[in-house]
Amino acid sequence: MPIKVERVLFRVGEDSFAVTLPKSWVSYCQLKHGDMVEVIANDDVIIRAKKPSDDTSEDKS
């Protein structure tokens, strides 16, 4: 689901900035309050949904 939107940075406290995420993307990824996202910053910035690891599926014998 490609989404291209412009967002404005806003200040959070003295040393941080924040940006909001499009509701359509959050809904598409089935994210909710408190879920984690991963931010990868190189020349570009990539934000992706972070899925919790399922340790119960691994065979630990």
C-alpha cells in the first residue's frame, strides 16, 4: 500500500522532534497504541511496523 504524504516535524521537549504517521498506514499495518515501529535512518528514513518475535515457535531442545 504505497502512501506518500508530507508531514511537519514538531518539537517534543528540549532535545527531540516527532512526526505523526498516516492513520491509513497505521490501520493497514493493524497497529495500535503502544505498538513498536522501527526507524531506519541512512540517506533516507524508513519507518516500518515492528512485529513481536515469537519465541514459542522455536525448537529449543
